[in-house]
Amino acid sequence: MKVGDLVRNKNSERGELGIFMGIRVYKNRTSFLERNEYYECAEVYWPEREKVGTIQANLIEVICATS
């Protein structure tokens, strides 16, 4: 996935579309062990919601890739 790609939310019954904005990295605060664990989420602009939100990258698919 590249910034600007048109993506579809696989969880959406209506097939909600958005624009991929990039990957965001978070530190895992729920780890029981004292390890530095991180996880990544995709940031997507959702025009229907008029906002940017995060979603697991495996829950979106590219509909139209940018060049």
C-alpha cells in the first residue's frame, strides 16, 4: 500500500472507501512482560465520516493504486 491509494474497509457492509494516509506505530501498553512491543495500524481518511481514523492493515484492501 502507498500513500494516496484508494482502499476499501473489508469489515464494512457497504464497502466503505477511503484514502490510505500511511502506517502509524504504537507502543503496546497491555503487555504483561516488560518488553518493548509495538504494533502498526493503517491511517485512512474516510470521506463519509469526514475524518482520519486507524484500522488494522489486514482489514483494508487496495481498490485503486497510485502510480
